Amino acid sequence: MNASTRSTPSLNPSQRSSLATTLRLLEEQLYRISLLLEQGEYAGHLYHFSLDLTPQQVENFRTVHREILRLLEQFKSTFQLKGSVQRASQTIHGTGHYFYALLADETAESLRRYGRVDPSLAGQLDPMIDQLMEQVKHLIYALQGDPDERRE
């Protein structure tokens, strides 16, 4: 039996889900990298992205990215993998909740796990953390109307 007439091995639902999830994560990350390469440099307050690649390296990435996308399409059709739609609203909502939880763990009291905390830290840090958490809450509900109408 040659390769063209061989039947495709089947995957059970858990195997199919695992494979699809891994391949979706790969595709998503490559998409994000592509966006960063298109954007170029970014200099924020605490985060800086430096495009330290030559034009040839960027082109090499794009070539390999296209090949990976071709292979992902092959995986999808061969193993009947289902795609998923990631909506901006879902990303904003999920990311907001994640960062809200991270920020809640950065109060002066929480930082005690790393050692002694300056007694005056809570008075300065905690109100700033609270302000940022409030803004993250607004971010979470940004697409659901007026954030001042939302209260947890």
C-alpha cells in the first residue's frame, strides 16, 4: 500500500482537541510575532520591543511562517481539526481578568512574601495599585457600555 492510498489514522476527541489546541497556539503566536515585526520598534514606559532583525531575517521568518501555515492547513484537513474564532472582546475580557488578579497580588501586604515591607509602602503603593485595578476593570467592560455602570 503506498502513501496515497493509506487511510488516515483517526484521533479520538481528546487527541483531536489536544492537537488542535497546540497548533492553534502556534498559529496565534506566529501571528502576534508577525504583528510585532510589522509594527517595528515600541518604546513604552516599562516595556520596550526592539526589532533587532535584519531585513533578510524578517523575510526568512515570513517564508518559514508561510510554510508553517501551509502545514497547519494540511493538519486541519488531514485530521479534521476544528478552528476557533478569537474575538477581540474575549481577548480584552480574559486579559483584563488575568491582570486584575495579578495586580491584586501586588499590594504591600502581598509583597511581604518577598521580605520585610517598608511601613509607609502601603500608603503609597496600594492606592496606585487600586487605581490601576480600577482602570483594568474599565478595560474589561470597555465593550459592554459605560464602565461606571458596572460594579463587581
